[in-house]
Amino acid sequence: MYDHIEILMHIAKKGLFDVIKTSTLKIASELDVSQQTVSRDLRDMEKLGLIKREATPNGISIMLDEKGIDFLKKHFNELGKIFERKKELYGFVTKGIGEGSYYVGLDGYQRQFRKKLGFKAYPGTLNIKVDEKDALSFLNLLELIDINAFSTKKRTYGPLKCYKIKINGISAAIVVPERARHGKEIIEVIAPVYLRDKLGLKENQKIRLTL
């Protein structure tokens, strides 16, 4: 949603310490809001001491005031602290329902894994029990990679959402089927190797996933 932070960031991107020559119409077009909204917010921000503004024959000149820069720094630091805590995710190794080896091994998925993830996946998944909120915060940091649905003569197989990760330095990916057979507290991981053997994992063993 459009607010003071968005317009301050817009100005900062054009020049954090520079005088920006622009117009309310141009800003409105670039932010996809009304010109009236921009005019009102600029007046409010000037009163709050967040920006300095001056009318010119061709529009307006704007620059961030010291208070505006401090305002952005504060929000940047707060967001940094939130995301910094979620650069890793902990969970516990758990048993799956035994279907991963069949689905992951399908050629329609494997071709896309090689192209989009950079590896041929071992035919099976490592299931990890995690805290749902922690998992969501972790996934929000990762790039979403779509694995498309495909069809054979017998049936259609649904799409997957994938997120590249590492486990003990091994490249891997979290896979989220369109129709998961278990709760959101369980995530499935694929890798080019059999992770249980490679890492000597045991049931209920704590494990760390990283970016």
C-alpha cells in the first residue's frame, strides 16, 4: 500500500542526498497513484520535516531532509533485524509417507530440476518437521522457482514450488507440491544425493537449512 515510506524510498532511489527535479504528475505515474495523493503526502512530509520542497517553473525540486533520511534508516535497520534472524531454519528429521521417490523420479520433474535447480534430484525427499511461522519467514527470503505441471498418457502431475537452499554445504531445494499430503509443519527437501546416508541422519535428528 502507498504510504510515506514508499514515496521516501522513491526519492531516495533517485538520489539519497541529491535535489530531485520532478513533478507531482510524474511521481504519481511512477508510483501508480493519483496526483492529488502525491501532492497531499508531499505537503504532509514537508510539515513533518522529512523532505525539503520548492516549486519551480517546470515542476518541483525535492530532497530528503535529515529527518527523512533518519526515518528510512530506522525502518531499514528494523527490517534488517527481522530478516537477519531467518537466514537459517532448524527442524527435525521425520519419516515421510513413502511417495517421494516415485514423484521426484518422474522424468517430467527431473528435466525441470536439472534446468532450473542445477541438479538431477535423488529419487526421494527428506522430510523435516519445522515451526510453521519460522518456515514461512525463511521461505519469504528465498527466490520462488516454479516447476510446471506435465502430463503423461495416464495422468497429469501438478506443479511444484521450489526454493534453493543448502544443508551442510550441499545444494538442495525445498519442494512444495500444489496438493501436499501432509501439514505445513512438514517440509520436503530434494538434493542430488541421498541426504540421510550422506549426512548420517537419524530419525528426530536436528538439522539446519541455510540460504
